[in-house]
Amino acid sequence: MFTGLIKGLGKIVEIEQFRGGRKISVRWNDFTDEKIKSGASVAIDGVCLSIEKLSGDIAYFTAVEETIERTTLKYLKNDDIVNIEMPMTPQNFLDGHIVQGHIDCIGKIVEFKQIGAQSLLRVNYDRKFAKYIVEKGSVAIDGISLTVAECDEYYFDCAIIPETMNRTILSRKNIGDFVNLEFDIIAKYVDKLLDNSNELSNDDDFAASY
């Protein structure tokens, strides 16, 4: 589990394509931290991956077909810069929101402009996820915990503060770029519970008619 607070920027060292997925190696200075070991979960641009091997400041991951298909990992190339977040621990403050690293869909940046001290980011997304987006709610973009400023069934806006721009890959993003989107897990659970409740109610109505 993650919080959506990016810990640093890594660099893609090598990508190896294989049938059904990609092997991805990422360089980040803090991978030399002795607390980080093989098997640890790491969010790369918001995608939860497991470290298969560590060699100095380089970590090696494998992304399988399902992950590649659902995320922007399919677009990565050598020397690209990526957001990195390590999993939260019981000692961490939950400063962002609960992020699993399980990407729901890919969005597209359709507007990105500076307004005063902040930057306004507008992202188009698959309308089937519109029920999980609300004003002042949370969304993770490339693993970054952000607050929705405005939304409709086709797009949502986020106001980006300078600190977030400086610490993440958002400073490198442009209109037309694709981003990983993860919607609020709490909203998804509530939606599932309501669906189940409605199904049970319909079953009771059916049974009562006999």
C-alpha cells in the first residue's frame, strides 16, 4: 500500500521485451538503502511492481501482460524519468490517501497551464469510471496523490502546487501525454457494496412473488 507521496525520480536503464511482458530496470540513488530488499513492492509511475533483483542503485522488475496492457508502462523507453514511491509502513503518516498501485485506466492530458502560483491539469478519462470522481475527492495520477478541483463524466481538473511540480514527473508532462489513473479504493468498495445490496433486494422481491 502507498500514499501517493512521491519519494524520488528514477531513470529507466533498460527495457527488455519478452512474450507476455517487459523486464524493466530503474536507477534511483535510494535503492542503495539497506532497508530495501528483493521482493519489496515499489510504485513506478503509480504501478505496483516487485523488485526481483537489486544491484547497487539499480532495481530490476518484471511487468506482465495484464499490467502492460492497463498502464503507461507500455510507452516507457530507455532514459525516461519515472516517479518512485516505496510502500508505506506503520510508522508513516498517511499524508496523501490510500493508493494500491493497481491502475484502473490510462488518461490523457488535454490541458496543462499555469494560473498564478499553481498549474491546472485537465485529464480526459474513460467515462465508466466517472462514479469514482468527485470534487474535492482523491485521485492518483502516475502515483501522485491529488485532489480533484472540478470534474464531469469525461474529464477532471487538478490544481498542482509548485512543490508537487518540482518533486514529480508532472514538470516533464505535456498536453497529449498519457498518465496512469487510480481511483479511490474506498469509493470502489462502496459502489460494490451498493450493487450487492441492490441485487439482494431484487432477489427478495423475486422470492416474495412466489
